[in-house]
Amino acid sequence: MTSIRPFAIACGIGFVSMLGAALAGNAIYRGETEVRWTPLRIGLALVLLLGFLLFVYMLVPLLLRVFLLAQLRTGNTGLPLIQWLLSHERTASLRGVGHLDSRAGHRTTVRVPRLAPELQPSHPRTGTMKSRILTLIVGGMMVIGSSEAQAQQTTNANTLRQLFASDWEFRHREHPETATWQGDHRYDQKLTDLSRAAIERRKAHDRDMLARLGGIPRAGLSKQDGLSYDLFKREKEIAVEGQQFPNELLALDQLDGPHLMMGQLVQVMPFTNKKEYDNYLARLAAYPTYMAQVMDLLRRGMAEGWTQPAVPLRGVAAQITGQIGDTVELSPYYTPFKTMPATIGSEEQASLRAAARAAILDGVQPVLARFREFVVDSYLPAGRSSPLSQRSPTVPTTTGLRSSERPPLTSPLSRSTRSG
């Protein structure tokens, strides 16, 4: 009779495979109300099934051999089953096992190292075949486990990249000026919505991105994906942490502001066809609403004690005057219409220039004049005399704390340079 050790090991492997697959499935799919047969779930089911088959296949011969071994060691050789096995000399392979001496009539202990060739069982390759089967089963489970682990890592990487893409699209959609500066011209007809609801929506997005990122295991990601994971996490942590400060209320400083934004944005907008000019006209039409939202934010800052230092802002009024221009044609907002491409017909050019003059004369210049008056008469007198916030002496200035909710007033390059 062969040793019980291989059977015990095989049973153990089968049991551990079943238990591991069951625990892994419970941990991964806990709380799901609908069963979806993903590659990972199918792999776990296969491991569970193979482990069960291996366990059952090896448990029966294991128990039989344990029983026979116990009977032989206690000398119960009179059982018909034992006698049948003894008659075929299959128990001679057990070392140190009791064997019946028919001449002496009593049990003696014999040690037979191996069966003689002529007494070998009728199927000498049975043990070898079982070993091969066991090797194939265990190897198959290892391959399945390795494949599923690799598939899970690929899934995590794809989920991470989808998260990045989702955040990128959200940023461009919510901050059309930033999209324009980065070469995405799908939103060239829009300006950022600075209403309170829109600002809260963007803050909630940052919190959601950070929470979703926490659900993606970093372990197993490639070096590049791991670096991207860490940078994205740090960026969102800073944004979420900064939400305790109303940075959106500091929408003006001495280096940039809403009065400079459109003049700089013109430099990166394309003007090669009528559609692109129409996009710019749509932005000119939206500009008065945008400026009104900026002034609302600054008024809230004044009421809540969040204002910029007054001294650096003394030159802002002159900046606004330069943006207004003495005439429509001298306004920087009219620059794209001074020279227009030949691909646009003369009649359409005249129509576009007329629309631009009306938008600048009736909308842009009046709102800039109101903004200059607001800055000189209201905001500067309410400005801080110290670089520190009136609300908290420990709060850093905006150059040290840059929130994603600061209105995108000018180019991203100028803002990132000042934010460090």
C-alpha cells in the first residue's frame, strides 16, 4: 500500500483552494445584489470547483488507507478486506506493519523495503498517473490564479485611467478657459460658471475623485501608473483640504483678474472660419454675466472678511481702463476683427464686425466701467492693510494656498507660476 502523505497533501491543497476562493469571492463581491459573471468571478468559481473535485477525489482513498493502516497496526488481520489485500501482497509495501505468519500462527513484524518485481500490482503506473493528474490540477489552479491576478491588475490600471479621463473632461467642461489654453476648443463659446451652485458642484467633484481613487488598489500598478496615482491623489488631497478656505472669494489680485482674462484668451483662440468667430462672439455675450458673478464673489468676501491686501491693488483701476479702450476699435476685445481670413466672405466679415462692435459697446465696456467703479469705491477701501486674512492670522495668502475654485482669470501658466 502506498504512503498516505500524497493523498493528505492533495486533500489539503483542495481544501485550501476552496476556502481561499470562497473567502476572496465574499470579500470582493460582498453587498452585490446582482450576480455579474466577470472574468475574476469566473476564475474564482473555477478554482472553487477544481479544489472541490481534488478534495473529494483524494479524500476517499485517504480515508481508506488510514483505516487499513490502523487495522494492520492493531493486528486486526482477520477482516476479510485485510485478508483480500494480503492475498494480493499489496500490504507488503508498508514498512513496520504487522504481517500474519501462517506457519507460526502469530503476528510478526516484517520490514519489506519494496515489492519484488514479480509481485508488483497489475497496474504499476497507477501511482505515477495519479501524481501526474495531481500535478496538472495544481498547476492548472496556479495558472488560473496567476491569470486572474494579472487580469485584476489590468482592470485596476484601466479603472485608474478612466478616472483620470473623467476628471480631465470635467475640468475642461467646467473651466472652458482652461480647455482653450490647453488646446481643447470644444468649449470656446463658453465662460466658467461662477455661481454658488457651480462652485459647490466642482468642490464635490474633487471629493468624489479622491473617494473613487481610494477604491482602486495601488499595489500591482506599473511604475508609471503608480506615479500618476500618487500625483493625482496629492492634487486632490490639496484641493479637498483647501475647501475649508473660501478661496473663490479672492477673485482679484494685482497680477491677474477678470478684466484681463478675455484679452489674454484671444491670443490662444483660433480664428480661421466663421464658426470660430461665432464662438468668440458668444463669449463676448457671456462676459457681462461672468463679471457680475465675479463682483458677487468679491462682495461676499468683503462681507465675510476675505479680501486682498489693498496696497498691491492700487494699479488695478488703471489696468481696467486700458481694457476698456477709448473706442471700440481700440479695445483689445476687438483685436480678432481687425484682420480676418480670406476664407470668410466680405459680407460675413462685415456682419461679424458689426456684431462684435455691438457686443463690446453694449456689454463689455459698460460692465468693465462698473467693475472699475466697484474696485475703486468699494473693494479697495475694504481691502486688508496686512497680507494676512482678517478672519484668521494663520491663514496663508493666496500665493500659498491655491484652490481649484479660484476663477480661471488668466492663463494657467501665470497662475501656476504664482501658486508655486
